[in-house]
Amino acid sequence: MQSRSVRVRAFTLVELLVVIAIIGILIALLLPAVQAAREAARRSNCANNFKQVGLAAHNYHDTHRCLPSGSFAWNGATDCAPAQSQTSFSGFGWATLILPFMEQGSLHDQLNFRQSATWPANYAVQGNVIQGYLCPSDPQGGELISWTSALRPDGTNNGPTASDDYAMVSMAGVADSDNWVCTLNYAKHFTIANGVMADRRGCRLADVLDGTSNTLMIAEVTGGGPGSYRGFVWSNFTLIDMANGINGPTTRQGGISAASYNFRLAGAASYHPGGCHFAMADGSVQFISETIELRIVKALTTRAAGEVTGEF
């Protein structure tokens, strides 16, 4: 019998490395497109959340003849005016008041609005995470925020550690163009603030003389970052001013450290590239660029100052 030699064809090491390199290049080219598509979906979801909040605020207006008050809290003799017979009180804000219109009526009904937010039974409710108030692009979304040392009625803390208690939110009411707080870091009363959301009085749409489609109502905000337990909460003090524009120096996007982050100083910001969402006073949603001129964003904040904003 005559033997035959059989030649087996196989990849050489060089060919294998070339194939691996080509696959790596294709993955590198594809990955940004996949990430961009995911971010586009998250941004769309975030915009939808803002739309639902805008509609809820308008449904509240239809029921109560005014938008929800930005906050309902004061402490002693301050320049927040007007004076209250009760020395101090820490109540609830706009995001709590619209809960029935956000399909969260059960949470709303568990709260006693005659008591402060830190009343034990009220405190226990505020650790509930509300997905409709969160941005899916925010890696901190759903984190409990360090807020108070109050305890639940059973004596336990509301969060996983002693530093956590209230659930965070990715939205804040726009209260003023320059500074939403007054003495002792409490919110300005509606008669002093120039924005739609302020303390102890709801804004009527008729009060927005600059035009509801040209006036900011709710802004997107970020906290101190994952694990910082710093940020905004949905129950109260969910307010900002527009003194530093969008993604300004008091936000993580603007460069401030997690340790230095302070929600009373933070302004509008987001994890979306280039800007953030706003619900306007007419209930519409706008994505406004971080490069917008500061004078324009301040003009968009005021409800009745008569400025001409032009295109934004």
C-alpha cells in the first residue's frame, strides 16, 4: 500500500492575531454607538418623567387653582416673610403635594400634613423611592439621602445605615434667579422669590406674566454621586435657583467634590451630555444646553419680570 501524506490547513499565529485585532477594532467602533443608543433611551425616559411631573402639576392647578407650593417650612424670625405664629415648622413641598396626580396616592395618604416631615410616622414614609422622580442616567438614582436623625415609630432608622433616611429625587423646583434661600437656609416666601416655585404659596398660572412657555418650573438636578448620601429629597426643600446656570461650579458636573456638595447651593445639572431637562410652566419639557447664556437662563426663571429671552 502506498502511503499518502495529508496536509492539514490551519491558521498561523499571525493570522489569528490579525483576526483578533480586526474584531477588537469592530467592537471599539460599535461600543460608542451602543452606549449612545442606551443614553438616548435613558434621556427619552427622563424626559417622559418630566412630562408626567409637568402634567401632575397642572392637574394640581386644575384642582386647587394654583401650582403646588415649592416648600412649606420656616424657622423663627427670618427674612423669609411673612412671619408665622409658630416658631418653626418643616413641612412638605411640591413633589409631595402632587403625589396623588403621580399615581402615588397611597403614599400621600400615609402622610399627616398637620405634622412636620420629621414626625416619626411621616419620616417612615419618606424613604420610599419614587421612580417617576428619578433620572435613569443618574448612577446615584434610588439612593437614600442623609437628612435627619429622626427614627421610625419602632425606633429604627429609615435607611440601611444611620446616615441614610429620605429617598432622593432628580428634580427640583425653580424658585429664584439668584438665591432661593434666605436667613437660616430656609426658602424665600413666594412674595420675595421671583420664580414659580417658592415657600408657602402656590403660583397661579395667571401670575406668570412672562408666559408659561417661557418660564422654568422644574429643573433636573444631581446629587453628590453614588455612595455620598448627598442630594435632593422628594419630600421637602426640593428647590434651586439659577444663579450658576446649568452644570455650574456648585454641581458635580461642574467640578465640585462629593465632600463639598451642598444641595442648598447646587443648581440645575444632569448626567446627559450637554445640558439638562426642564419642565416649563406650561407643562412642556425642554432640554436646555449648558452653554446657554446666564442672562437668558435667569430671564427664563422669573415669572413676571418682563425680560425678552429670545430663542433658547
